[in-house]
Amino acid sequence: MGSATIDSTRRRFLRGGLRQGPPTVRPPWTDDDRLAAACTRCNACVTACPEGVLRAGDGGFPQLDPSAGGCSFCGACATACAEPVFDRALTPALPVRVAVAEADCLAHAGIHCEICRDACPESAIGFVRTTGRIAVPAVVAEACTGCGACIGPCPASALSLTAVRAGGRTA
């Protein structure tokens, strides 16, 4: 089973979804190449996740579901896996960062909301006041672990995870 490649773009196209959606976020300390090479899709990592934020995604490969909560980086997924899928030396553990869709954000619409800041365990979301407006969210990229804890609580679904390019900038 391990020789397959994971092509989520092709899957999305074949299902009629031409729009580029958010990246598929894999469990921490792994990526598509490691999963394709070694994952048997046994779901041991999904079952072991105490936060319940991992699920079987397209093709049965595990992925993080940030709408279910945030990853605490406890390592239970890596410990439960009998295959060489996880490498705890990989940094960052999750190569994604949170992004705010200003058009959907309540604070950007002038409605007081700071739920994302309150949900972030790393204090990676601050609020800055703009001239004559309600404070709006500002992500401190260096502090964001990509855990996704802020995504589920957002009442406007204005947050998503964005892939990080080399050098730490979002793609």
C-alpha cells in the first residue's frame, strides 16, 4: 500500500472542485511523501489522538481537522504508529500558520469579536486598533504553531491554515 502518491489537487479536480481550498494538514511530524511511502492507513494515529483532531481523509490517509479543535503536540499519534511515518525531528511540526480572511472576519466588519485570541494557546493572535475602528486580529507568525485551536471557535469561519514556505512566510 505504501507506493501510492497523494495528489489532493487531482482528487479535488475529479470531484468537480476547481477552486483551490485550504491545504490538507497532515498530523504533526509527517508530510505527504512520508505518508505515501510508509502509511498503511491503519488509523492507529487517528484512534490514539486524545484531542480527536485527526481523522482519515482522502484515500484513508490521516489529516488534521482543525474544526474539531487544536493539536496539543502530545505525540500520541507518532507513538501509536508502527511504521516510519512520523519523524519528531521535523520542524516545524506542522508547516502551516493561521490566516485571517478579512472579508469574513467579524472584527474587520466592525463587530467586536476576539474569540480567536482567546482560543489560541500560544498567544499568537493579538488585536490591533486601527483608526476609528474596532481592534482587528493580527497573527504573530513566529508564535503560531499551526495547531488550529483558533479555527473551530471562530463564529464566522474566518480562519484557515495556510502552508508555510521556506523562510517561514505563508504561501
